Amino acid sequence: MEPIELLDGRVSGLRWRGGDVPVLALHGWLDNAHSFLPLSEHLGGLDLVAVDFPGHGLSAPRPDGVRYHFDDYSFDVLAVLDDLGWQRANLLGHSLGGAVSTLVAAAAPERVNSMALIEGLGPLSAPAEKTAEGWRKAVARSRPRNRRVHAGRHDAVAARQQGSDLSEASTRLLAERGLVEADGGWQWRHDQRLTWPTAHRYTEPQVIDLLAHIEAPVLNVHSDPGTGLMNQRMFQLRLAALQHRRETVSCPGGHHLHMLYPERIAPNILEHFHDAA
């Protein structure tokens, strides 16, 4: 494993040069590249690069006055692929990273060879009639606030676990890259603007259209039992929209199943990427 800096130092990440199959790993919201540390131990034979999205981990935040729009991550990914010199690559995405991967694959099919999506089959959606409501919430709640300082690393880890299914061990892995020492204790370094409500969501028909235009073969990995991110009917309709779905794999462990049971899903992921090479 080696650290890597991309886009003139604006994007940080990790690289495992174990083979010739190029794979870009994209983490979930408020996570970082360490999300893929447990899985990396089981993914030999790949040239695996895991990056921190802007505002996450060690990557630079967006400029002042700029919001974190979901769509913009897709342009970040394409820029990273350019910087790596990868004209065509495989995408390994968890949660937000999986949603971004679907958008990249639909928008630039010539750049994506295959995808493995972990708990990330397309972006979150909202009904069209909720558009104004979403905008009002975004305007009302997008305000700077004092960053919380935790007395110790343990307190910061416990705070990150609240409201999530992250185990303590998984959270500590994320903390190695996500915590920074501050006056009086420790802070999570992610940009606070990431916690502001989004002003825009796709409608479900738009998500289905994106999924239907993915030309790359897709391996979908999801938690069983489900995490409640989407209902079963929506999940099945999204699966059905994929034209080149190669396999669907279920695994216990909740939303961060790839950190808890990497050895269970790694063989499927390896086979998927090698078959697509």
C-alpha cells in the first residue's frame, strides 16, 4: 500500500499495485479511503486505487462558497481517471461511491469497463412533488456552525457510530484517516458542508433511466437483511433496469458490510473484475 496524490494534491488516496486490472474504489458519505482497507487484503491481482472524495479524509475541501452537489463527484472521478492515465477502468463503489459510479457509467460509458456496487445501486431519489420542500429544507439548514471537539479519540469514534451501523473497529479504521487533533481534543476533519441537506435529488424515473443506460457489466452487493435505504420493490425495479447485470450477491453486515465481512464478498468482486478484463 502506498499513499497517492492526484489533481495537483487536491485528491488524496491509497494504491495497491497487485496486478494489471485498474480499479478505482469510491467510498461512502462521510467515510474515506480507509473504508476499503479490510477488502484490499482480499483483492490481490488488481491495481487498486481508493481515493478520498473532496471534503473527505485527506482530500481538499471544495472552495469557499461552493456546495457539495452529487453530480460534481462524477466530474471528480473522470478527472482522477485522467490523472491516473486510465482511459478505461473498473469502478468499485460503496454507498455514495456506488451512486456516483452509476452516474459516471451512464454518462461516460466509454470510460467504465465494469462496476461492483456495494449498497449503492443508484442515487437516492425523491418524488417530483417534493422538490420545493427539499429546496426549503436546504436553504433553512445550510448554515455554518461550530465544529464539535471531542475530548478523546474514543469519544470521537463513539459520536461517529451514533445513528449508523458502523462497528467500533470499522469506525476506528475510518478515524485513522478522518480525525485531526484540535485545541481541547479531536475533530472529524470532513467538511461540514457535507452535512447540509441537498437542494436537489433525482426522481425515481430519472434514476431508472440512468441505470438503463449503463453499458458495463454490474455486480451488485447488498446487505441481507436490508438496511432500509430503499424498499424492496424499488430495489427490484432498479435491478431490472440494468441491461448487463452479471450477478447479485447478498451478505450480512449492514450498510458497511464490506468492512465487516470482506472475505465473503471479495471472491465475487475479484472474479467479476477479472472476467471483465
